[in-house]
Amino acid sequence: MGFVVLALFLTAAIVMMSRSQWQLGNRVDLGALISLALRYGVGLILLAMLISVTANSLVVIAAGHRGIVFNRLSGIRQKSLGEGFNFVMPLIEQVYQMEVRVQKDSYDAEAASKDLQMVHAKVALNYHPDPEAVPRVFQEVGTQYSERVIQPAIQEAVKATTARFTAEELVTKREEVKRLIRELVDKQISPFNIRVNELYITDFDFSRQYTEAIEAKQIAEQQALKAKRDLDRIRIEAEQKVATARAEADSLRMQKEAITPQLIQLRQVETQKLAIEKWNGQMPSVILGSGATPLLDLSSLSPRFK
């Protein structure tokens, strides 16, 4: 339509520029004016219509998208258009574009665990429509397949999987829970030609009462572990003391068994020899024995014997 208006505008401009051909002084030659307008107007309008038809028949499909062709006579064409330039029938066919790249959406789900604990799960899903089946997706679901198909599937999968595990197992067996949820989601959305790339459990939230109970349990377990470690340390220290005392007793026993009369006599001889080596030539004032007997100092009595 825009090209036709432009053609009419150009026709009027050409006619005005050719005023000398249809205006004779103050008189207008109506026949010449109409002939001139038809000569240029029809050609320009036909050219404009040709350009408009050509432009409407050329469609550019963006990267990462597919084109769905709706024919006003036969409906959705089951073969999609690829990226780049494509030609369609103007006025009869209309093209809608659908993204087939990997998309990501996050979903919230509420469920009850096997031990009847309320669980709030947050799930992130990477998915994409099957590029070869986008006409069916568009025809059966439309472009809002995330809200119409994926979200209900996530809700159902989370509820069904969570009910098989206790609240504690949802944390300790996170990978298994994730695998089961993904399998259920893929099973429910694959008939709609939507493919799952990856599923992530980004968060598990429990009720405040359950969280406090878990924290109290962890504190009790830590205290019990500390008490056990202290008890083990005391037991090991006691065993070490017993082993040390036993070793000392064994050493004393071995030393006692090693003492013989010959060894005692040898030690006495060694002691006497050592005493002789250290004697300074003076007589001792006391003789050691069964009783300590002082010796007389004969040097003080020596004048009397002179």
C-alpha cells in the first residue's frame, strides 16, 4: 500500500512538471491532462504493486529461529523455514518465527516429603523446541509452551519425586532426586516436541521448625562426637601410662634377676680399686662397716713414745 501511495505522488509530481503539455495559457486541456496522468500513473502503480508483492514474498528468518508458514487456504505448512532468505506466497501465506535455541526458565514448586515435611523447591530447566517439529509445536501448543506445558510438568514431577524421599534424603540424595525429576519432566513434555537439555535443583527450603530441629540434631551429634573423642583420648593416655609402668616393672625385674653374688663381689672389688686410686695417703678417721668406729689419731700421741 505504501508503494502505491508513493506511485501516485510521483505521478502527480510528473504531471505538474509537464504543465506545458496540458495547460494552454489560462485554459486547461483536460484530455491532455488525463492522458498524461494515465500514461505515467498506470506504469508507476504497476511498478509499485510489483515491488510490494516482491517485498511481501521475501522473508528473512533470524539466526536460531525457524519460520512457521500459515497458508490461508490450507493452514499450517508442516515444513518449517530455515535461517536466512525464504520466499512465500504474498497475501496468502503468513510467517511466524519461533526460537529453537536453548532456553532457560526457573520454576517454583511446593510438595510434601515422605516424612510429611513441607518442601519448597526451585528448579531451573534448560530446554528447546525440536527444530524439525516447530510447526506442530506452534499448531498444538503455541509460543507459550513454557507456561502451558513445562510448568505443569515441573510441578507434577517435583511432587511425585519428593514424596519418595524423606526431607533428609532430599539433601543427601540430591543427584538421585534431580535425575528422577528430569526423567519425569522429559517424559511429560517430549510428546509436545520439546526437548530437555538439563535440569538443576537450585534450592530446597524446609519449614522453620524442621530447620531448627536439624540444627539441634547436628549440634547434638557434634557434642557426642567430641565426647567420644575425649573418651578415646583418656583411654589412650591411660593405656600409655599402664604400658609405661609395665615397662618400668619389667626393667626392674630384669635388673634384679641380673644381680648375682659374683656380680656383687665384682662391684666391691671395682669400688675398692677405685678408692685406692683416689687415696691421698692419710688414714681414714672412720672405718665403715656394720658400725662406724672412729680411729685414734696416733700422730697426737707420738711425743709420749719418743
